[in-house]
Amino acid sequence: MTQGKIADILQMRGDLDGALTLHGERLDVAHEMQDAESIAHIQFSRAQIRLARNEHEGPGIQTIYEELAEAFGAALKIQRPDAIGPIGSLLGQILAAGGQRDQARQVLEAAANAFATLGQEEMVVQVRAAINKVGG
């Protein structure tokens, strides 16, 4: 079993600290190997864990943003719509909450396009609603 799967299992069981630690160890290796796919997964997972721990309610929002931004960049680099969609959807919401409306719209558009590529129309509708909420 890979460390990533173990971290995912820890997260599902509620051991968020253990999962975050294990993902952190994996991230160092992924950066060394310049493994964009792993970086996208690890950073997205880390951001989701921090959100589950309510770290977005304080200064932790910056860390969450940085993790999502790196994950999104990695997903774009490898052109994986199944990563671009979910990561972009969450990053866009974080950007919008931080007042970065133009950047939020761009990221959300990329997410909507990714979901459309995957044929996930329900997600396209949800992301388009988020774009409309951001305004223009």
C-alpha cells in the first residue's frame, strides 16, 4: 500500500493530523522528483484536511490558498481535467472569499471547462453558479 493511500485512509478515519503529516512527508519526495501529478494530489488533500480542521477561519487560509494554488498549477501542467475541476472549484471559492474576483472567475472557468470535458454536467452547473455569484 502506498503512503498516499495510507494518508487517505487516515483522513477517512478522522486522523487528520496523521494524514497531514504523512502527506507532508510525501510532498518532499514529490518535489524532489518533480512529480506534478503527486504534487496536485498531495496539496489538494492537505488543503481539504485543513478545511476540515476549520483552519480557514483564521490565518490558516493563506496556507490553504498556497496549497490549492500549487495543486492547481500542477494539475494544469499535466492537463488532467479530473484534477483541474475539483481543485479549481475549491481554489476559485477561496479566491472569491478573499476578494480576488477576476482571478476567481478565471480559475472557476477552467474548472467548469474541465468538468464539461469530463461530461459532469451537474458540476458544470454548480461551478457556473459560483461564477455568477462572483459577479462580473
